[in-house]
Amino acid sequence: MKPLCAALIAAFPLISSAADSVAEAVVVTASRQPVRVAESLADVTVIDRDEIAQAGSSGLAELLGRQAGISFSSNGGPGTASSVFVRGASAAQTLILVDGLRFGSETTGGAALEHLSLEQIERIEIVRGPASALYGADAVGGVIQIFTRQGQGKPALDAFAGAGRYGAESYALGGSGEAGALRFSLRGSYDKTDGFSAIADKSKQAYSYDPDRDGYRRSALGGSLGWKIADGHQLDLSAQYNKGRTHYDAQDGAGLPFDAYADVEVSAFGASLKDRLLDGWDSTLRLGSTLDDSRDFAPWTPLGASFRTRQNQIDWQNDIRSAVGSWVLGASSVRQSALSEGSFDRARTITGIYGGWTLDVGSQHLQADLRRDDNSQFGAHTTGTLAWGWQFVPDWRLRASWGTSFRAPSFNELYYPGYGNEALNPEKGRSGEVALAWSADGSRASLTGYRNRVSNLINSVCDANWVCVAQNVARAELEGLTLAGATGWGGFALEGSADWLRARDPDTGLQLARRAQRQAKLAASYGNERWKLGSEFSAVSGRFEDAANTKRMGGYGLVNLFGQYALSPTVRFEARLDNVFDHRYETAWGYGTAGATLFAGVRISTR
């Protein structure tokens, strides 16, 4: 960790000669209005299309886990259940949005990120810190918003074909562009892998161990259509559909291997109408529906059992610019229905009203947000945030913020037979952070300290016979420091971060499951318009699998290499080698991870 910090600090003086890039990105998730990263009062990161493309055969959760303040875990290879932890908050405490629509499972409480195709994604915005005042429930640790690919520029076709270790294959074909008042995008992709055994250690997962190869395949289709009706009036339609089959390890009642698998469908369909009602007043009406549907075929359900969540949503946002700042005023409603076949079939409705205000006065910057949600199961909840920034010299900014958040229990936590508890209360969070940020010539550096206290934490409480029930029995303290920086000069680019996290139960002093106390990440690349070579390094300290801190997983370090070469103006060769030194490690107790993995492909574009 110390060498990385020294490298970051040593790099900061070089930043003044950086190319225009990182800090110039514009985000909308942090305040629901466009703002440059360098001017945002939140801790934000943008992952652009180039970084997504160079991820190779990595999954979305793994890509997110390479960012500052985020870690991830996976129960095996591609397609298996994955989780991301934003500043130590659980997957259920992080809100996932796809083109502005809430996306996730209300049975498990998390989002099936492992089934979203990277080929369908244009960019990702990450906001760390509580955001319930803007988005409602679940935004305890932060918000991750995924923007799918849209049409722009001259109409063009593009394609990709790649292959790699473990029988991995990836194909994609799409077209996008603009024609008059219309813009369009249509893209299909297919991915498969023969995989490796989901469980790697029989001594840790004796009751499910099956030393076979657990493969995965996924088909995805996505598209969008935009129509500029008139100046100040725009209609947009979008659709994303992903279907996959994941194999995982299991044993039958006699202790014999069973070829268990899950068929999964995740989708998001949306429509938005943007209207300029008056000069300085823009209205956006968004309608949509997201689906998370899986059917498991396992020893306990050999004929299959379905788990389905549908979220039907409507949101009306008004952006008003005035002499006393910019305002966001809106209302939303979400109808969540969840089915666990043979167990429960439930639904609830959450309606909310929200408002936000931002003001810039000289070197002072303010943001205040307030929201009230009415949950048909848990009543009304009011959340708020207040943020302040001071540009005390042209390139330096001090910012501070405070906010509250909440998470409603998932349907599994409420109703699953033998586990659910209908007496549960929502989790509540109170968080504060202070940051010193530097930005100049398109580069940035920051040091952020935060503390998030979560009450009514929902945990599994098990008796001597390992019969477990969900209960509000714990609190959590999530506090830490994040040092991050990015720069470039000439054809060289450097980005890195170091995280110190204390995620614990203050009543016992024990560390929360699967949270690493220290992480370090560094990425460097060099190239020009024709070629590019780069490397990534990550180091993660030891973690515990369980809340009792009896199952310790060792720390690990990984080195990845990537490169690309333009064979012609329209054809590019890409290659990536992950886990160069074939390191054996685990992100979940007893579950397997990939060894040294080479993946290479060719990308073609007529633009």
C-alpha cells in the first residue's frame, strides 16, 4: 500500500501538463442535472466506452470492482451471483439504475449485474455516498447508473468477435447513427464460456462441491430510438433484453454431484418525453419497466422454481433555472412485484416527491436535496442531503456533505419460508464526508474521508441447528479514506487509488463480511491513435466470509495487461491478459476464480 501512495503523490506534480480528459466528463447522476466531474459536490467516477471496451471478457461487477472505493465478490465464474460493495455498503444498499430506471431483484435485494452485457453499455456513472434524497430507497452506499448505447453521428455499423481461455467466445453486431430528426441504435451480442468449477475448495463447501466445469452463455439485444419532435421537445425509447444460462455446483440428497443451473432473463424498457415548457423550465416524463426473472433447476427443485421481480415506474422531473440557483422538482411512483414460486407472491408501491437546489456564488457552491417516500408496507420516510464546496484557489476545492438514507427489506427477508420476518423495519443511514480535491488541465486528485452509520441492519440470526431468520439485530459503521488521482502527458495515462475501510459492527467490533480493510489499484497505459499498451495492478487485503469473523480469506494481488492495435482506420485488434501470474485467490469462501486468462478479438467499425 505505501509504495502505491508514494507513486500517487509523486505523480501529482506532473498533472499540470495533463491532456484534457478525465475531469471534463459531465455527469447527471450526482444531482439529476448535468455537471462536470471537477465541479460536482459528490464523489463521482465516470467509466467511458473506451474503458468498457478494454475490459475484455470481464463482467460488469469485476469492471466496477476496479474503481476507487468499490470492491466485488463472485460465487464462481461468469454468470454466477456477484456483488459490489460501495464504501463497504452491501449490494442491497447500492441503487442500480439503467437509463434512469431502477434495476434489481426485490427477492434477493441486489441487482444481477453479471447478466448485463458490456457491449450494450455506453458509459457508467458512480456516485459514492447516500443519495436517497434524490432517488429514494436503497441508495445507502451510493448509486451506479448504467447508460446504454445511443445513436449519434453518421450512420455506421460495428462488430466484434473474440475468443479466449476456458472456451470463451464473444460476438457483437450493431448499427447506430442519426438521420434528420431521428437517432437510432440496435445491437445484438452473444457470449459463452465453458468456465471452471464454481466451487474450488471442497473443505470449505463440502455440501455443494462438484469438480466439473460450470459454463455460462448469454444473448443480449438492445436498441434505442430518439425523435426530435421540435426545438426543445424530444421523445426517446429504449429497450434492453438479456437472457442467459448459468451452471453452478450442487449435490443431491445422496451427496452425488448434480448439474444445477439457472435460466435468467433481465430486461429494461423505457420511454421519456423531454419538453421545454418555458425558457429556463425543462420537463422530463419517464415511464419504464424492469424485469429480473430466474428459474433455478437444483436438487431441491429438479423441475425448476421461479424467482421474479418486476418494477413498473413513472417519474416526472422538472428542471428550473432561476436567478437564485437551479432547482429540481419531481414526483415518482414504483410498483414492485415479487414472486418466489411455492413461497410467496407479493407487491408494494412506493410513491415519492423530491426537490433539489444548487447555487454557485463566486467560490462558494451549495447543494440541498429533500425527498419524502411513502411505502405501502413501511409508511413514510424523509431523507435529505446538504453539500458545500469552496473553490479557495482556482485549482483546489474543499467540499463537505451530510445525508440520510434508508433501505426497505427485500421480499425474501420478509416472507421467505423459514427465513423471512414480517416484523422487520427498514435500515436507516446517516453519513458525512469531507474531501480535498484538485483539478487542472483535465486531470484530478482527491482525498476523501467518510463515515456512514447504518441502524436497524438486517442480518441472519441462526440457532444451534443452523436455522436462520432475518432480524434487525445490528448496526454498522462504514468509515474510511480514499486517495485517488488521474493524469496524463503525451501518450501516457496514469490512474490510481488507495482505500482504507473500516466496515464493522460497533457492538461487537467485528468486521462485516467480505469487506477488505485495504485496497490499492493502479492503471497505466501508453499509446497513440494507432496503438495502445497498458497494465493494471490491484491489491486487496484479507477479508472474512462471515459476520462472526471465523472464516478468513487471504489477501491477494493481481496484474493485468491489455493492448490494442489499429490494423486499419476501421479495424482494431484487442487483447487482454488477466491474472498474469496465475495467482490463486478467492472473493467468496471456497468459490473459484479464473487463473491466467488471455482473451483477444477484432473490432470493426465503418465510422
